[in-house]
Amino acid sequence: MSAQGNDRQGEHTAPSGDGDIHWAFRTTENAVILLDGERRILHANPSARALAERALPGQGAGELLALLPAGAWDQARDSGRWAGEVTVPSGIVLEIVVRNGLGMGDGVALHLVTFDDVSQRNARQAELQQRHDELQAAHHRLAGAQEQLLQSEKMASIGLLAAGVAHEINNPIGYVHSNLGTLHEYIGALFALIEAQDAALQSADPAAAREDVRAQRERLDIDFILGDLPKLLAESREGIERVTKIVQDLKEFSYLGRGDPMRPSDLHKGLESTLNIVWNDLKYKVRVEKHYGELPLVECHLSEINQVLMCLLINAGQSIDNRGTIDIATGAEDGEAWISIADSGCGIPPEALPRIFDPFYTSKPIGRGTGLGLAIAYRIVSKHHGRIEVASEVGVGSTFRVVLPVVQPVAADAQDQ
Ligand SMILES: Nc1ncnc2c1ncn2[C@@H]1O[C@H](COP(=O)(O)OP(=O)(O)OP(=O)(O)O)[C@@H](O)[C@H]1O
Ligand SMILES: [Mg+2]
């Protein structure tokens, strides 16, 4: 220990004999030790002695100075100040500050050393840090859960879509299959007739066999077959074309353009392929009316806009209990294109209107809606720098209008891609 002197004596040796300063030293709650230029203790206040008792049981305030690391005094001399933290064997953490200066009036060099027990503060800080880490971990978990939910909503949409598509494809495939069965029978009859004709031609008297062939032709119902065959083929071709169209729509609908730049796209085409996909859900109770205007090509990720339209069409369908109409209108003005989907459904109460875009807000029974449809739609449309406007009246219906800029703003566009 480089400091010398007895701190108990020091207490009575005021540096300047000034009573006020003496009183201030005595009463401050900070542990303070004042030393002269030779590092002899001039004064150690009661707080310093109490701290020494607590941190270094059985020792005096002077021993506190021994806690200063080598170099602390030199640094204080060179730069006027040294500060650091020291942990004593009992576990208490002390923040120590050494200041160098000149005594008032006499200009004698002095050292002022203050000690602060920061164990509790550090413990609180550690606790806060731990809470912060826990909160951050919880936040990460929640973000992950949200992502999973969004994913499962997508899966639910895909499930719905798959069910609809399966149904739509099943119908044409069903009648093409049945037509193939009929064709098989027709071909059997035609082959039988050809064989009868061959046999007649090769017989000794073909003219005599004519009546047999005619009877065979009547029995096999060949006239009916000849009339029905073209119809059967046309119907089957139509069925196959319908399946091809649905598969094409599905491909277009689910095309993942992630990372691709937005492309000028035909919103009417997107609307039609989406309608085709949700048609199975709508066709039994909804009459769809279309009032399409002129639309320029709109810069967007069409598959994402299709997802928005699907959400709006499904919601519109679900809002109609028995029978109703969905009116789809489109138009463009002032550099913006819009698609509006108006239903004659139950409508949205005014108090619910501000919440419908909130994730998980749903008025539907458990298992029917997750309340993510509009939240996702909102996110997609915002990403396209557009907006969704809603007007609704309970008992009358709701109109959702998606408005998109025809051309994406340049700077923001660059960010998105
Ligand atoms: N066309 C509409 N008519 C009446 N209410 C609607 C309509 N569209 C949305 N809503 C209301 O907004 C709520 C939220 O819609 P959103 O599409 O986000 O979720 P959801 O349809 O309930 O569930 P899902 O996640 O399956 O789409 C609905 O539950 C409904 O109360
Ligand atoms: Mg929905």
C-alpha cells in the first residue's frame, strides 16, 4: 500500500481548516478519502470507514486505497483522473475514482479518492440485462410463431384451393371417363358392322347378304351411334380443355415470383383465373356480375394480387348466407387501377370495421376463419404501394376496392426487389 497514515487521525485534520468543508466530508454518504501530494491520508470520512468495515472486515479506510491497481496513481497524476471497478474478496464491487488537484488557497497538491459500492447497481443491471434477453428471446419466439401462422394460413388457402380444384377437375374428368366407356361400346358396334360387311362382300352372293347387313346395322343402332359420336367427342374435348385451363390457372395462381421484379400484368387475367379457382365455393349460392372497364397492364406480382383477390372473393362468398350477388368491377384513373368486389352479404358492423385488417380478427366460428386473410391482403397491397378501401352496411353488403399504382414508384420499387 503506497498510501500512508492513519485514517482515524485523518478525520480530524481538515485540509484547509474550513469548518463547512469538514462538515460536508463528514456527512456525505459517499465514501471519500483525501490525501496530500505524498499520498498521506489527510481525511477519511465516516462513510469511507463504514465501507471499509463492510468490504474489508476488520480493516480501516486506508486499506481501501490498497485496492487501487498499479498504474492508477500515475494515470491520475498524468491526466488528472483515474476511474475503475474493483471486486473485493467478499464479492462487493467498488467503483473507485481518483482525482488530482490543488488545494484551495495554498495550492498544495491533493488526491481525492471516492468509493462507490456498485454491487447492487450491477446486480440490477445484470437482472435487467437478463430480463431484456428473455424478452428478446420471447419476441423471437413470437415472430417465429407468427411466421408459422402465416405459413399455416397459406397452407389453409392451399387446402381450400386444392379441394376446389379437385372438385372442378373431377366433373369434366368424370364425363370424359364415362364418354370413353360409351365410345368403347360404339367402336365394338362399328367393328361388328365392318365384319358383317366384310363377310357379306366375301360371300358367294353379296347381294343376297345385303338384307342381313341392313338388319345387323339396325340391331347395332349404327345411325344413332353416327349421330352421337361427334357430340361425344366434342364434349370430351371440351372437358379436357376445361381441365387444361384449370391446371393453367392454378399454375398462374400459385406461381411464386419471390425475388422476381414486379412485371406489367393483366389484372383481368388474374381475376379470371382466381375466379375459376374459387368458383367451386361460390357457384351454388352466388351470381357473379362483371363490370370490367379498360385496364392498363399494372406493375405487380400477379400471383400475390391473385391471393388478395381470392381472399376478397372468399370473404364475399362467406358473407352471403343463402343466395346473393358478387359484383366485380374494374377501372383505371389518374395512374391507378382498381378492382372492386361488392357483395350483397351480411355487412360489417361499424365497430368491427377498424379491426378487420388486424391479424387474427375474425367473426367466424373456430375452425372456419383464422382472421389472417385480410391481414395478408393488406400486407401484399401495401407492398405494392396500393390501398384497400372498404365500405359496408349491415344487412346490405360490403364493397372492397383494391387500388394499385399502374407503375411502381421508382425508389421504393428498388427496395422491394
Ligand atoms: N365481405 C365481407 N362481408 C362481411 N364481413 C367481412 C367481409 N370481409 C371480411 N369481413 C369481416 O372481417 C373479418 C376478417 O376477415 P379475414 O379475411 O381477415 O379473416 P376471416 O375471413 O375471418 O378468416 P380467414 O383467415 O379464413 O380469411 C371476417 O371474420 C369478417 O368479420
Ligand atoms: Mg377471410
